Amino acid sequence: MTCIVGLESGGRAYIGGDASFSDVVGGGTTLLVDPKVFHNGDYTFGCSGSLRVGQVVRNTKFPDIPPHVLAGDPVEEFVRRRVVPAFRSAMETNGLILADGELAEGNLTILAASGQVFYLQEDFAVARFVSGEYACGSGEQFALGSLHATRSNKSPRSRVIKALQAAADLSNGVDPPFTVLENV
């Protein structure tokens, strides 16, 4: 079980995640050493679902964001055309793609590039939300409720932590400590 939170604010992106590992068979939880949220090159990732997806993403070389994109060309187009194919290829190379061509249900990724957040679904579709508020994992709905309720709070980092804490308080398998990283 997991909660990953993404937030866009003031031209910056914040991605946060919890540290819980749930044993689906035995029902227990323990804390992970490696965070579910991490930087990889120009990107910040938060992965829910299988730990293997996060391990593969952590060790995949993604294309650098070129200067023309950093200067204002659409980041979303670059993510869709260059980053997502590299992500999919890494999943395929490591045997994580199912027969239907998708990741197993629940393997959702929130990624940030150039201060923007992207929600990557199991079928590799990319979504962006007008609210700039994102969450995935078992604590998703609680985290989104917290993000909505704290819109008047001026500290994006504080909002992400409050969202993760709400998910931890209300959802089994979401536990501190929390990792929050910034992407510009």
C-alpha cells in the first residue's frame, strides 16, 4: 500500500511519498529503506504498486530535457514522445508488461519534469490536471481531499506532507516517514 502525492505550485513541482511496504499475503507492514520518491536525471518520480517498477525507473536512463524545452517549448509533448517510450521500454525489458501490453493494475507513477507534474497510468497514458493536484495509491482519495482542503495554505511542501499524513491517518498501509522532493 502506498500514497504518492504530486503538486504544482509557483512553477515548481513537489512529489511526496510514504515509506510503508505492505505484505499482501500476511497483512503486515514494514518500512522501506529506499524511498518511493526519487530524482533520476531531470525528473522526479513517485511510484505506487510493485516495488520492482520503482527499482527499474530508478535505474533507467531517461532522455535529458533539451534546451528548447527548458526555454518554453511544451514539456508535456516531450514527456509523451520521449520519456514515456523510455519508461515503457524499461518496463518491457524487465518483464513488467502484461499480455495486454499494460502494467499490472495499481502500478501508477507520478512524475515531474521542468516544474510540471504528470500522472502516468498503467496503459502509459499521460494525464495532467487543471487543479495541479495529484495522488495515487491506496491513500489517494484521502490525500486529494487534504490537498483540496489546504488550497489556502501557501506552503506547497506543507500541503504535500498534510496530504500524506491524512492518507496515513485514514488508510491502512500508508506510513511515515515521508519523502518530499522538489522539481523545477
